[in-house]
Amino acid sequence: MYCPLCGRAVEENQKFCADCGHSLAGITDLTEALPIISSPTDPTDVSSALDVSQPRASIGKLASLPVDGLPDIAALPTQEISARTPIPDPAWGTPTGDFPLTPPAADPLSPIPTGAVQTVVTAAEPPVDVLATTQIPAQPDATNVSTGAAPGDITNEVPEVFDGSGDLYEYPPGRSPFKVKLVFILAFFGAISVLMTAVADIIDIRTSAPVDGIATGVRTLDTLGTNLGVAGFVGATVMTLGGLLACFGLRWGAGLAGGAGLALTGWAAMVVGLAELRIASAESITRQTVDLAFTLKVTRDLGFWLVVAAAAIGLLVFFASLRSFGTGGRLALNPWIAALGAVAGVVLIAGPLIPEGTATFANNYSSAPTGQDVPALYFAGRLIQLALVGGAIVFGLLIVRAYGLGLAAGGVSVALWMWVSSLLNMGTFPLGIAAGNFGAGPNDPTPHAVTTAGMGLTLLMLVVGAVLAIVGHQRQLRRY
């Protein structure tokens, strides 16, 4: 034994610690072994045995309790329990199959023996076979519901769906947001090349000595034709404007740029042909002059190659515009108006080929026997301009769509200005479409009557076709 305060060893019956003087009551007192009682004689002895107010010797009664400290459950009183009526399962939750999840409910009126505990025994679920399959009844075909040919007369239960697909029209999709496209970029560079051509030198003809019939000096667009510079500017402007509209998703804008590109290419071919005509005339006089020795120097200057570049860019703009060739969900153009417009385009390009005076139709592709030697590039330039203008009008209108309408309008842009300026005799030396008709007087640039009729009818069909296209598009939108 030890002192609980200082830990010094103490002896039995010692009252105080010899070192610290702490009281040793209850620590050094003598103790005796508690008797072990096998079972209690009275349940009330449990409470008396747990009473801490009893003397130490009475605590020995705890030994008489059972090992677990609980009374015998068989001696406890029992109470009868009445079974409740079970709640029925809903219809959608009722299990199906050969093995129900719960057994049938017990009879609520059957008596339960006193002292017995009711136990509900459920059937064990069978093991799940993951490889087993369950037959599913065939469902009625949905297509038979609308057609009325279903077994069991399903159409009597489900009303037939109205089939009005033949009366429906495709709703035109909205335009895409602004997006810079290749057609606009090419048109922009083409416009720059045309503007530079207007102030650049096309060709330069020089002789070492003055020669009759050879006009020396620089040739520009104004010296080749006083309306050629404005004609190129009109074509470049329409091409750039159409490319800008194509960036907003307008298909007719892309067609306008493509048609103006073709018109600009034809204009460039005509300018190159006129320049080569001046060079061929000087070379022809040089070969015929034998009494005077001189040197002829011909230079194709920067403007000449800028014209060639403009022609190439115009073709690229046309091919780039073909990406907007589709309909875009819009209605087709009026086919009769398109056909009349195509005929008018053919009449337009046939007008400049009609010879006047003593000229013949063969002068459109070969030199006159008694005249000067006309270069092949001049013939080619005229025919290329007429072919591109007529092709844009005819092809654009016959495809009866918004892109084609813009293609025809852009294709006639340059020719329209050349026709107006030559008809009104604007400037000192205006040129008509394809430089006019062979055999016409040099001081009379008035276009042929067939050319005027073809241009007037073409413009009328373009206006009527555009109006009908706008009206048809508005009606299409009002359907929704």
C-alpha cells in the first residue's frame, strides 16, 4: 500500500502518512472477502444491492445477480398484439412473374396465441440469371396508325394524323452574319488594279524619225477610247459591291460580283485588243515604208500588264462566287421571264456582229483583203467580251435563282455604260460594245439598232425578274 499523495509505503491500520500527514482512512483498513450468492431470492434485492447507502458488506448481494445483470425473460408478463390490415400495393408496383416478392397477407381476424410473436416469412427470391431472356409482346406499328392499316383497328383509338406535306414550303434560312469571304478580297484587289490602270501608260510607240501614219507617244485608256476608263471603273465598283454583299450572306450579291468579274475580264480583253491594234498598225506602216530608214520601238508599259492582271482577277472572282450557287431556300425565279431575258441577251451580243456599209460578216474574224492587217488579239478581244457578257446573261437567268439574277446584272454592267456613252456620243472618241460594228463610220459611234433593242429588253427582264423575286420572297415569309 502506498500514500495516494506522496507515494510513500504505509502499513495496515496506519491512520496518517509519516511524510506528508495525509489521512489514510479507507486505504489501510482491513477488508474481508465477499460471499458469492448463486441466484437472487427476490427481485427487490437488486435495488437494495445497488443502493450505495448500504454498508460495504451488503454490496455482496450483487454477486447473487445473473451474469448479464438482466432478469429472466420467461418471467416477464406478456401482452396480446392484434395484427393490422396490410396496405395494398399500387397497380404499377405489383410484381409480375412466377415468383412474387411478398407472400399473401395473413388473415387479420385470426387470433394470435398469447405469448407468441408473429413472424412473417417471405419467400426467398430466386437467383437472377443474367443470360435468361424474357419475351416482350409485339407493339403495334406506328406507321399503321396514320395509314389506318393496323391490326385490331388501331385507327379507332388514335386519330389519324393530317398529312399536308404537299402544301408545305421550305422556310428560307436566315442570312449568316458578316464574314469576310474570298470573293470580296479578290474583288478589292481587282478594283485597285483597275484604278491604277486608269492613270498608267498602256503602250508607248516611238520612231527614230517622223513617219506619216504612225502616231508616236504614250497610249492610255483615254486615247484608246474615251469611255474605257469609266467602263473599267463601273465594272470594278459593281464587283467590289457584290463581294461586300456576299459577306453578308446574300447569294445574289455573290452573283453580282461574279458577273461583274466576267464583264471586267471582257473589258480587259477589249483593251488589250485595242492596244495590239495600234501596235499592229505601226508595224504594218513600218514594213510598207521603204524610202525612209527609221527604227520603231514599241513598249507594253505597266498599264498593259495591269489590264491583264485585272482580267485574271475577274475570272478568279467569278469562280470564287460559285460557292454561293445554291438556292438558299428561296423560291425559283419566273421561268418565262428568265427565258425572255436569255433571248434578250443573245440579241444583245448579236448586235455588234452585224456588219454595216460595205463590210461583211467575215470581217468579225478576218482582215479585209484591201485593208490593214488586223491582229488576231483584236478579234479575240471583241469576241471574248461578247461571249462573257452574253454567257453571264443567258446562264445567269436560265438557272432561275437569286445567284443567277445577280450574275446577269453584273455581267451587263460594263456593257451598259459603253452602250449609254456611245448612244449619247459622250466624249471625243467613245466606243460601243465590242468597239462597235465593222463598216460603221469612224465619227458615228452610235450602236446598232439590234444592240439597242437587245439592251433595252435585257434591262426590262432583269427589273421584272428582280421585282417578282422580291414579291415571291415576301409571300414566302408571310406563310410563316
